[in-house]
Amino acid sequence: MQTLSLTQEQRLQQKLSPSQIQVVRLLELPSCELSARVNEELQENPALEEGVDMLDKSLSDSNASDLVEDGMEDDFQNPLQNEDFDYDQYIQDDETPEYRYQQAGSDDEETRDIPFSAGMSFGEYLKSQIYLTKMDKPQRHIAKFVVGNIDEDGYLRRTAEELCDDLYFREGLTVTDEQMRDIIAQIRQFDPAGVGACDLKECLLIQLRQKTETPSIQLAKTMLERYFDDFSKRRFDHIMDKMDLTSDELKDAMAEVTKLNPKPGSAWQGTVYDRHQTTVIPDFYVENQDGKLILTLNTGDIPSLHVSREYKEMLEDYAATEKNHTREQKEAVRFVKQKLDAAQWFIDAIKQRNETLRRTMEAIMKTQYDWFMEGDETYLKPLVLQDIADKTGYDPSTISRVTNSKYVQTEFGVFPLKFFFSEKMVNAEGEEVSTREIKKILSECVAAEDKQNPLTDDALVELLKDKGYTIARRTIAKYREQLGIPVARMRRQV
């Protein structure tokens, strides 16, 4: 028999304030999306207006301090202090918003324009398919978040549990692991086939399961499900023995596998030209002026913002008639206060976002100064998120949000901020070198090898050791895979 009872439990739980959530969300947005977000906030909040507050400007030009001496000081008294509401912060707006740092749009604006295509990106293509499913509105919102975590190859390399945790932290939205797995399963039915898989094995199996069942396809699925390790290492004799296959049956199964696409994200739209036409708008501009690096934050499409003077005056009128207000007036004042709060929070969040971006980029520039001067990858120093966090005083998670989906335009081209980060190793002379430098040398060694007798991983270990880089064989194999270089037997040319 079940009984009902009340229990009391004490827990320590961290919750973000609305202003903190606002900053976190804005921090992740690149410049092109931030402009759309500002326009959305302008439409939703009538207390937020674009442009410079002309009344504040005229008061400043005519020496506003004289007006206070003439008896206007009383007009700015705040009778709502006991309600934890600081009225003064809405009356004294700055003449020029602080969040607008040096704006891209000066005399050399023409040289900074980045051409881009209006074609649909891979992520947009996937999001467009969400509306073809039977998902309800909350599920569509979660699905868009999942699609945003799919990489350019079409893989979803994060677990359902990790996605649920991130969604709760970012938006305070609670989603069960089962709900997340159900949405991921639906996304894996999207075009192109194989999208949303967590690894190569699952990607190939998803594509096979969407094909019409034949004996060859059935054998191919069994081979991948049970003997994927042998398949990836091309141990076909082992597969034939374990599955009791003839050479013709194995050949038919392999023919089906070779028709599959290991990187579904690379073939979602027609030609190679079509696939690479995506919008890239730099968030930063770095110029070399006589050996001095000049940083500019791209705020070209972001308007000046200020709190509505009409709403300020409405609150001021309430302050003068505080004792005589009706219930309806109370509701109206509560609405005005909420909108004023939201407007001020949004402006402050924009300021903090841009300040965080500026300080982070300055730290990257200082660390990778030699690269910004020469443009040679060998000049890149080892750099991880913690290094920039130590220099700026921010948390590594904040640095991760800043560097995600952000680009910088230099005289050597446009680069994602992630380009400047790499792990470090120590060479034979005891100097710290970037793994990017080692990868470049590794690529050069493979490019110069005898294609009829390609270098094995052991040979590459010895070759890099002669160049002063002592690296383990498994590390060579990892770098080779990251560079997309196949094993020696696959590189052999007759």
C-alpha cells in the first residue's frame, strides 16, 4: 500500500541570474547573428531604442550641471529605493554607448568587405528538414540545438547526456536523456544519409539501413556490426574465415560499402563549389601598421542602443504620484520597470560581450605575435584555452564560447579563432613547439616520400627524430589521421 508523505531536503544549487544568462547567450553569437539578435530585442522590448538619445546629447552640450543648480535636482530623486529599484540608472544614460568600440566602416571600409554567397549552409539545410517532421515546437527547439552541434563532416560527436547538460546550463531547459536520444534518432533520418552519427561505424550502418535490403547489403551490415575492427584494418582474410564467405560474396559486400559516404556533410549539396560557398563575416580585424598590431572589433551592423526616454518619463510621473496610483497603474508601472530592466540588462550584456571579446583577442594576438607579423604556421606557439584564461582572468569555458564560431581577418586571410590554438611538445633542444608545426613537417615528409615505397609510421618516427622531434609512434598515427593521411599500404602507388 502506498502512502503519501512530506520530506524536507537541503541542497546547494547554482542558478544563473537573468543578466548572466543574457551575457552567456550573447557571448556565443558571432557578429552576423548578434545583429539579428539586437534587431529581435528592439522589436520585443519597447523600452529599448536604437540611436543616440538626443535629449541626453543636448543636455550634455548645454552643460547639464547648470540645470541641477537651478532646482532640477529634486526631479531626479528616487522614491522607489525601498523597492530595490534604482531609478537613477535609467535617467542618466551615457551620450555615446560604451559598447561601440572602434567600428569597421572608416575610409578603408572597401578593403574590409568580405564577399559571401547567399547559398544555404549545411547547418541551415539540416534545420530546414526539422519542419518536415512531426516534432512539436519544444522538440524543434531542441532539434535545432542538436543540429548546431553537428560538425562539418556530418558527425554528432557529443553524447545525449552532454547535450542535455549543456542545454540546461545555457537555457535552463530540462530535457531527459531519453527525449534527447529520440530527437537524435529522428535527425539521423535526415538527408544526407548518415548525418548525426557518432562515429564512422554508425555512419556507414545508418546508410546501409536506409537502402533496400539485398543479400550483399545484409552481409555488409553484418560485417560492419561484428567485425568493424578487422574491416578498418583491411584484414579481409579474417572476415572471410569468421563469416564463412567466398571471395565473390566479400567482393559484393565491399562494393556496397565503397558506395557509402564516410563524411556525409561533405556531399550535402551538389558540386564542390556549391558546398564551400558559406557566409563568413569576420568578428575582428587585425592590421599590421609598421610593426604594431591594431585590433578592431566588427560592430558595423549593430546600432547604438539606449533606454527609451518615454518610458523613463512614465516612471518619473509615477514617482511624483506614488501615493495616488490605482491597481491598474501599479500593473503598468511593474510592466515599465520590467522593460526598463530588460533594456538596461541587454545594453550591459552587449558591453560585457564586446569587452570580453576584445580582451580575449588581444591575448591571442600577444601570444601569437610572430604569426600575425609573418603568417607562417611554424611561428604559431603552443596555446590552449587555459593559457588565455590565465592571461585574461576569465574561465576556460568563457574563452571557449568566445573562440567558437568567431573569425578574424588578417593580411594573410580570414581564420577561425580555433586556428590559433594547439597543444605543445618539447623538441630535442628542450624548446616548446606547437603540434601544428609538427603536423606541417609530417605533411611535408609524406608529400616528399617515394610513392612506390611509402613511409610507415615507424619510419616517420625516425625521420622526425632526426629533425629534432621525439614522438611516439601512436602520436604519429594520431596526427596522420587528423591530417587525413592514410596508412602506408593505402598510399602505395604501383
